[in-house]
Amino acid sequence: MHATVAAVLAARNNEAEILGVLDLANKADAKIEAIRLGEAIQFVANATVLGYDVHAAMVFYGEPGTPSLRAKDCEELWAKYGAALLRP
């Protein structure tokens, strides 16, 4: 995971796409604009409190072939590196 952490921290300001988020209020897929990777991790890590189901969420970033992040990855990264992920 150390290589992944280093790659994520290095890419924290790059654009990311979040897929697989369900808005529980209207029972539909949430339309989430492309945002910075650090913000995407923050969103997925805290989404359940905001009324979203993220059990199937995936965060895509970087070049094709870069491993995507699942909700559990986002929760762990946010818990350990939250402030660093939001630095410009």
C-alpha cells in the first residue's frame, strides 16, 4: 500500500472521476462532476453521512491502467492522510 499512498499523494490534485455512487434520497445513480483526487477521496470517505451509498463506488484517476480506488481504500486514505490529500 505504500506505493499506492505515494502515487495517490502525488496525484492528489489531478482530476478524478467517481462512479458507482447511489443517492439514497432519490434511489438513483449520483451524477458527480470530475473533481480533484483528494476531494474525491474525501467525498467517498464521508458520503454515507451525506445520504449516499458508496459500497460499489470506484474512484478513477491517472493514466489508463492506474489502479482505481474503492470506498474502503478512500476511507483508509482519508483517515490517515486527510489533510495532506487536500493540500494544493
